[in-house]
Amino acid sequence: MHHLNPVSISLLTLMTSNFGYIQPTFALDQQKVLAALQTVVMVRGYNDTGGLSYGSGVMVGDNKVMTNCHIFRSTKQPWVARGEDTYSIVSVQADRWHDLCLLKTSGVPFRAANIGNSRLLQRGQEVLSIGHSNGVPTPLTSVGTIKTTYQFESEKVIRGSAQFRMGASGSGIFDIDGNLLGINTFKTPGKPAYFYSLPIEWLASLEKRPVETTFPIIGKAFWEEDDDKKPFFMQTAIPELNQDWLKLEQVAQKWIVADPKNSDAWYALGNAQENLHKSDEAKITYQKSVALDVNNTDALFRLGIIAKSVGDRAGMHEANIAIANINKELAQEYSRMLGCGVEC
């Protein structure tokens, strides 16, 4: 099966008779998270060379498993597993472009995940990634926050800091109440990396797809397009990670031409301008980003930093108040970053 590049991560497993325990960085309702963990399964199959391939999936209904289509490209007879127990796959409904497959299974006794709402996600919101990394039979959980969401084909693709690695393709991203928000799907290459999940809202259209009974599942996903054909939020990721500010500026300008009301596009341009030492231009650009999305805390952070660089205490305080109205924990992080103590 085709997988994403592995990354080095810290993992959290939950306390039960079968799981070890590591103290999470924020308060979790262990019962709710344990319930979410028990909805995650493995998806396995033998590849063309006879080796065992694997991915993850999430129960979303009676005998229904949601996962990524790309994990079925090199196996003709996949199955669903939990520990030593295996369950046959009866059929599949495939949305190859969005890289989502809905498996119909037989005899699976596990409960379905509670379905959440990814449309309501906010930057800084705490989330959990639960999947079978590297084929480990026990599902593992990493903790993180929502970095941002990107409008794409009527829904929002999620970028979070809850990391996942090889074998976790098709696993779930959950809120801290255990509600399924999306399916972990792809990441940028190298370290550091950006981690992307597909919104659970695409399940509704997936359920209307034709029923298929033949594997492998072949077809390109949107995130595998040539670089210049990828969504702009992906085109800006690599130059941002590589600190190629001229390239980021060029791509962001194209993004703005294509979608002038996109707050993330303006933020990307501001980020490039700021790092190209065009602080006055960056300030105006970040202000446009916030005007389009008052919840864009990334742009508010940068406005505060620019204000600090010129000794603008009022500007620092204004950004702090705006962030606090969105997320008090982010406001505290902002104050620490700017060296303001409790509050700027």
C-alpha cells in the first residue's frame, strides 16, 4: 500500500487493561477518548510481492469502515482487523479524487464513532489523532491542535499538529470529546511537516457512490496532482516550510488573484512579505487577512509581533484582545511569545 512518509512523534496511549498511559498535555475525558479509540481498526492486505501491507480505518456505521483509497492500490484481497480477529470486506464505495473509501464489512462487532462537525473547528482547538502507526496492533494516539482549515470543494481540509505516520493513513482525527472530525490522509515530506485530514462531511457524498467489489482501487487523489495543479494551500506549504520566501510570495499572489477573499491567501502573502523585510506591506496584508476572517489568529499573532518591533504597545494590546476573544489559551501563548507576562 502507498503510505505517507514517517515522522518522529511522541505518542499517547490511554489507560486500560491493555494500554499504557502517558500524561497528555491537556485535560482529556478518558472514557470519551477510549470510546473513540475503540472505533479505530486496521486495514490489511497482501501486496504483489507477498508482503503484508497495512493502513487504518474508522467505524462510521454498522459494518462500515471509512478509510483512504490510496491504501488499496497494491492489494487484491484486503481485510479489516482488530488484534488477531479479521473481518472480510464485502464491498467498497470509492471517491478516488478525495481519497476516501467506505468499506462494507461482515460480522464486525465494534461500535461506530460519534460523528463530529469539522465546519466548526477553530484555530488552536485541541484534537487527537488515533491510528495504527507502523502496523502496531494497538491503536496509538497523538495530541495536538488545529492549525487551520482550508476551504476546498465545498468543505474544509484540516491541518493540525496531531501527527501521524506510516500505517496511520485512514485513521481518525477526533475532538477531545471523542467526536470524529475527519480522516488522516497526507503530509508534506520531511521534518518539520504539515499534517492534513479530510473532513468527515465528505462521508455523506461517499455513501452515494457506486458499490464496487473489485480491488485494487486505482486513481489519483487531489493531493497527488502535479505541484502547479495542487490546491493553493498545498502549493504554499513547501516554500513556507523551506523558508523560500520569494517563492511563497509568488504563489500567494497567484492564490489571491484566484481567490481574493481567502484569508489564508492573504496571510501567506503577509508571511512572505514579513520575511522579505517588507514589514509595512506585511502589516497591511495581515490586516486584510483579518478583515476577511476575524478568527485568523495566525495573522493576529504576526500583527502583534510587527507592533512590538516598532514599539506600538496599543497595537500589541489590540491583537491580544482579539486573540483572547477567540481562544484564551492562544492569547496566553501570544503574551508569552511577546514577553508581556500575563497579558499584553
